[in-house]
Amino acid sequence: QQPVQSPQAVILREGEDAVINCSSSKALYSVHWYRQKHGEAPVFLMILLKGGEQKGHEKISASFNEKKQQSSLYLTASQLSYSGTYFCGTRGWNTGTASKLTFGTGTRLQVTL
Amino acid sequence: DAMVIQNPRYQVTQFGKPVTLSCSQTLNHNVMYWYQQKSSQAPKLLFHYYDKDFNNEADTPDNFQSRRPNTSFCFLDIRSPGLGDAAMYLCATSRLPWGNEQFFGPGTRLTVL
């Protein structure tokens, strides 16, 4: 099953913060986050491998709650360059699901002046 | 720079006329993936190779085939394209299937007339 992301879309003013959530119905081995700009390929942001792990990349960070099978992406002091569609990608624990990413439903983020 | 290259970037074909999309990588990664992405949707995995081992997704139509003649190259063959096959096709690579980030190529946009 495809992970569900919320919100589906969000509009921010430059400098504002945002949180994007990713929720899975299955136990997760890892969560990946990607950003895709219109007409371009997805670009890797970060990967979370352990339950409770938090990682950061400049002003973008993420957390992974293994028990709840959820991950959240935090964008702080958003910049115009943050605009795009954000996808979480999840890996499961069994052999069949560990070797591939299942992408979430996506969150379209637009940052305006 | 090490990268993932897809050719062509844009492909127009006629209904039912076979088409081949190509992907090459200079990253020397063991795993290569093919995704289909339709407008406003998440990338959907079609199949992947771990070295020479081919893994087909259960819901990938028989119309789609793939070849990986060597580590660097992977091809997607669409034997009889239908209008519903019009999409962006993304190739991605990763060093290992588990827990590794995926590097995406720029994609091939396929139009079916």
C-alpha cells in the first residue's frame, strides 16, 4: 500500500516553517525523503534508518517514529528554492519490500515572496 | 561527474509502435530501477535489477520489458504502447538495494499519438 502524505498541498511565505507527514500501514525499515521540481527528476534529501532517528540537512530535518510507522519532514525558514513536490519513500522489512521504495502520495509545496 | 543518463529525453511514438528507452550510469551501482510517473502522481516502480537478478513488480503490464546487458546500461522496452503509457519514465540507481539512496536520471517523457 502506498504511504499517505499530509498535507496534500501547502503554500508558504518565504521564511515560514512547514511540516510534511508520511504515514504507512506497514512496518518500516527505512524512510527516504525526496524533492521533485516540476519537469525534473526527484532529488534525494535524506534517509532515516532507525526508529526515532532524526536527521538534518541545512534547514530541513526529519524524524522517524518506527512504532507509529510515521515520518515527518520539517522545513524551517523556507526559501523559494524549497518549492516543489515532496515524496517520502518507504522500505519494508521483508525481502520483497526491503529492496524497493514505495513512494508516498506526495505533498506539493509552494513558497512565495 | 558520476551520473545517471537517460536517452532520449523526449520520445514520441505512435500507438502500437515499439519503443526503447535507455539508461546508463557511471556510478558503478549494483541496482538499477525503472519507474513510471504520470502527471501529479508519485513514481511507480516497474522493475529493478540487482546485478543480473531481475525483479518484476506484480502489477507491471507484460507490455513492459527490460534488459540489462551490463552493469552500466539498462533498457526499457514497451512492445505496444497505448495511450495510457504516456508518462515520464525515470531510471534510478543505488549501490545496494537496502537502505541506500537512489540517484535518478533526468527522465524520458514519452508521448503516444
